[in-house]
Amino acid sequence: MAVAGSPKHPQYGGYEYLFLGEIPEKYACSICSKVLRNPHLTACCGQHYCETCLQQWCAREGREVCPICQEDNFVHFLDKSANREIAKLRICCTNHATGCRWTGELSTLGAHLESDRGCDYSEVDCQNKCSQRLKRKDVTAHLTQQCPLRKCKCQYCGKEDTYQTITEEHYVKCPSYPLDCPNKCGARGIKRVEMDQHRSECPLEAVECPFKEAGCKPTLVRREFERHMSASNQQHLLLVMTALHALKQQSREARDETRAQFHVVKKGVSKVVDHLLQSCTPTQIPPLQSIKELVSGGSLRNVGDQITFTLFDAQQYIQSGRIWHGPPFYYQEGYKMRLDVLLRKTELSNLSCVQTSCSLYLLKGELDDELDWPIGHFNSIEIAFVEFSVIRRINFSINPKLNLKPAQKEFETVLVASENIVDVTSFSYQSIRGTITLKQ
């Protein structure tokens, strides 16, 4: 057995295969000394050369010259006889070093390597185009067990795709994939689609105390919940009371802040309107005065049987003699009412003073058909003005029209009571506050 180079396919020169037996010297190239590939015979000196070796020699010399005898323009031709004899030489497979034990004539090597049933040790590309090259003998195992792009079916839900997609993408969202309880309660093999249901019942699932927002923040699991609720009644009650107190304080602070902001805005709007009134045309005065009256009005709040009202910028109403129409309010179960206040300058014993007239009206309301008539919830009304130097009180008599039944009520507004007082000290007040008490 003779070795003629390494088992590769060279681009130039002779064969580099592992030949069996001794190679006759006449089959060796006079340039590369390897077994002749496409042997050419020279007419001048009878030497054999590989076709590519002879081409490279002449190209390097720059002229057609025999490598041995140096004859110019020498004649050479393919030696078909030698080519046939070389093709019959026996060789080992080019994959001999990696395990192939095939031997045969040189002319049959191509068929052994390239046919579909050729050399098991030849490298081929994966049919699934996964970019891997592998020995032909390993193709079956690769396609059925190793290729990431081989066909695969999810064993839990039956979905079909590539092995790579199933194992890397599908399993993380497969609804039937079996999971263990993340709380380590011992439950195993739970389908992903059923996990939420399990966790809603799992004794080791973390749960929140319903009084968490009030400040109860222990770490609980479901099996401890009932015991926690039973043992923490007093603590929960205290937390709720504390939270309510804090909420009340926040509400009070927010109300005070809103009220302060309102007064700032109201004062600013009033200044702007006053400035515009100094330079406006006569036709612009009424709408500007309406705006000023709107921002300089009053407020009214109903708490049980007592109504608290505040009349802002009282001087404006005193000077203009306009009536302040308070916002409607509801008494008891839904009787709709309104308070009107008139502040008017007058004189008493040559002293400037203010006459304050109050009128309390019953309005047609949305709930009249469901209310009891006659009213009968109170028999007297008292208004106390707490801004005056001495508290002034107005006691009303009740208008008999309040005894009308709903079917007889064709009115929109009925005067409940009206009364007035005169006070010297109220002439300089900027605002007037008072309370209305409906007495039984």
C-alpha cells in the first residue's frame, strides 16, 4: 500500500489519494511527483505531466517550453492510454481517516462519494436546512432525534410545529402544559389553564387582609385567613377608626384649601370686573354686573334641621338694594326650599342702619308626590344672624298654604314665611352669616 499525498481533492496537480499497492513510477508527474491527473505526454522528451502542472509551468515561464529538455514550442497531448490505466488503480475512500473502509478503482470514487447511497462518512447538509453538516450515516438519527427543525407534536395538546418552536416557545404558553403549584403546596401536574382555579383554592396562596387599606398588612396565606380575622377584630376596629379620623382630617384640609382658592379667584375676578366697569360702555354694564354678582354671592349648607348660610360682599347688596336668592335646599325627606335675603339702607332716629328682610319659600320639587302633606314637621322657623354685634333672631309664622295636598299644588313657589329686622351695627359688615332652624 502506497500513500500519495493526503486524501483531498486538489484544485491543481496530481491525485492525493491513498492508493493500494505500489504506484508505477511512470504514473508520477515529473513536476509535482503525485499520481497523474489528466496525464499529458511531450513529443520532445517523452515525459508525463499533469495537465494543470504543465499549464502552470508555461504560465510562469511566459512561453511554451518543456520543463525537462527546455525545447521551445514543444508538442504535448493527453495520453489516453495512461489515463485509462490510472483510472483502474485501486484506492481507499477519501474518508478513510474518519472510518470508511471502502476500496475500489479510482474511476468509481465519485459514485461512491456523491450518490444517495454513497459513502456513509461523506458530509451532507441537513434536509431541514438547519445549517448543520453531518455524516451521511448520521442523517436518520439527526432528522428524527437531533435536528431543531424536525417535525414535532406537543405531547400535551397535540399542536404540531418544529421541535425548536415547540420546546422554546410553545411549552411556555401551552394551556395543557403540566405545572407544579408555585406555592409548594404539594399539588403537581396542574394544567396551565387550570392554575388560576387552583390558586384560588390553594391553602398556601398569599392573600390580603380586607383591612389592608386601613393599615393591616401582615403576610397571610389562605389557611391562616380565618384565624387572623377572628383574632384581630379589635385591631381592625381601631385601624378603621384611625383611618376614618385621618380621612376626615384630609377632607377638612381639602375643603379649607378649596375655600381659600375660591376666595382668591373670586377676589381676582371682582377686581377685573371693577376695572372693566370703569371704562365700559353702557350696554356692557349689565353683563359685567351679573358676573360680579355671581362671584360675590353666597353659599348655603343643610345639616339636619339646621341650614347655615353665608352672604359674601354684603356691602354690594346693601348699596344696590338687590335680593340675594340662595340656592335651593332640601328639608327632611325632600321638601325643596329657598331662602331670599334683602339688605337695604334705611334710617332710624337719624342713624344709618340696614333693614334685613328674609323670605323662606317652598318650591315645587321632584319628590312632592311621594312626600306627606301637610308638612307638619315644624311649626316655627327661627333665623339667627351671628355676624351682628348682638345675635338677631327672626321668628316666622307659617303660611297656611303649606297644608295643601299634592293634588292641590298647582304652584311653583309658595312663601312659607317672611320677616325683617333693622340693625345699626350691620352697616359696615363685609359678609353676613346666619343659621335657619326649623322647630317642631
